[in-house]
Amino acid sequence: MPMDPRDEENVDESDSFVCPVCNATFESQQALEDHGESEHEDAEIDTQRP
């Protein structure tokens, strides 16, 4: 029986990085940072602050 391709979409949240502004999900922190810099440069969310 072939795997359902949707099974691969169920990524554990601990393995992904979610944009706090728009909830987009990225596979790496670098991808998330690049997205934030280009898409939300006016937003005042800084994930580096404690």
C-alpha cells in the first residue's frame, strides 16, 4: 500500500520554525530569518531578545 503523501506534511513543530508574524513554517532558522528580514522588516518582533 503506497504512503499517503500528506503524511509527510505532518512535521513535528519542534523540527520547524514558525514565523511569529504570519505563522508561516520554515525548515531552518536561516530560512525563517531570511523570510522575516524580507517580508516583515517593519514589524517590531526580535526573536533574539529574551
